[in-house]
Amino acid sequence: MTAESGIQTVLITGATDGLGKAAALLFAERGYRVFAAGRSAEKRAQLDALAKERNLPLESLEMDVCDDISVQGAVASVYQKSGTIDVLINNAGFVYVGTVEDLRMEDWRRQFETNFFGVIRVTQAVLPQMRERRKGRILMMSSVSGFVTPPTQGAYSASKHAIEALSNALRYELYPFGIHTILIQPGYIMTNIQNTAMELTQTYQEKFKSGPYAKLYASYLGSAKSTRAQSKTTPEDCARIMLKAIEAPRPKARYGVTLLATFAKWAKWLLTDNAADRLFRRRYGIAREK
């Protein structure tokens, strides 16, 4: 919070598209000073132009969460301009679609480098000042895939499982310093992340069509298409849940977004592993081969 204005400062990673962009715009509209971090110069310019057009207290900044120097430089820039960071939203991430056997090791590394190690980099850069001030909130963008793993989503789900574990540790470690760590767990929301996921699968197209898991890929893609058609939750809906999380006097440890997230959480609690496995096998048409 800047001493002269009392306005809270929010840093959002992966903020030039999708859920991050929706949150950046909503928070700025509510009077927060928002720094929207992203790698794409074109998308940053578009967001800056939109903020200028709407006269919003929002500015973009370059940050690659996979690069230590980039993260340190971006965080230092925010401190120089605002003096503090009151809320950090770790949102940067992407999805690799592929079976455990098919995905190359370099793709596993890239998945975790962005979705997990990138989160650690930014959090470590921001924490010292939050801890000294005895104040702050950190929102971790997880997913339904953080606690339920569909087939062909092993890499993405593993990275989100790791985010869940990291958030649990931070919630305990930062409690003495008055810092809240909050998980946001969206279900299926239409954003550009789905298009990016499909672009990343181009190198696996032959395996999708004729590999040993071809039937599974076809089932997954059909299920994803059906889910897209049924999805009614927007990025703006998710942003409102995020706003609730940073403004609640006593925030919950987890906030689910979409009916799918609520259903998956209750199913996780109520169903045995065998029952849950049968549910997934039926949904994706998975059967023993003779």
C-alpha cells in the first residue's frame, strides 16, 4: 500500500491474457494499483492501451517467470514505482496435453519450469518485504486438475498438485507474519490457454492419430470439446472470486470456481478411489484391451 495514497498494489503474473487479464482489469476498476506482468510485448501494449482508454491505474511490465534476472528486475521496478506489493497473484502457466509415456522429458521440464518453479521465483522475490511488513496476500492459481487428474493431463496436473502442496506449506510458514496464502481452483473456463495447448500438441499429432493411446486422445479431445460447449463461467466470473479472496477479512484457504470445481471436490471426498476410477474410465471410454 502506497503511504501517500493508501491504494493497495497488486502484482499479477501471466496478466496479459485470460484469467490474469480479467483480474487485472477488474482490480484496476475497483481502485487497486495493478502491475500486469507478461512476456508478450504485443499483448502488454494492447493492455496498456486499454487501460489508458479506460483511465485505469494499471500498467504492464515485462516478466519471464522462468528467468531469475527478469523476475528480480520486474519486482524491483514495482517497488520503485509503488513502494510495496500488497497482493501477489501467481497466474502464469500453460497446459501440455499428452500421456506420461508420450511427452518428451523437455516438455515435462518446461511444464514445471513455468507452472511451478516460476511461481517459486516470483514468490521468493516478493516475500521478504511482505514478511517485514507483516502483511500481504498471495493468490495461487491452481485448478481442478490440482486435486483430480484426467488422462493425458499428467504433466499439467502434476504441476498443479505441486502448487497445492506449496500453498499448504506457505500457509503455515507465513501465518506468523500475517500473510495469507490462498488457492484459487477453477474448473473449465474458456480462455486462450486451450488454443495454446492445442498448438503445443502439434509435435504429437501422429501419436494422437495412430499411437497406442489414439483412442484415449480422441476421447479426451471429444470430452474437451463438449465441456467447452457447456462452459458458462467466464474469466470475469473467476476474477470476481479472486477479488473476494483478497478482500475477505478472513479468507478461506481455497476458493473453487465453476460447478465442475465444486462437484470434483465433493466427489473427491465422498467417492472411494475405485469408484472415482470407474467414473473417469466411463467418461473417457477407457476399457481393457483384449
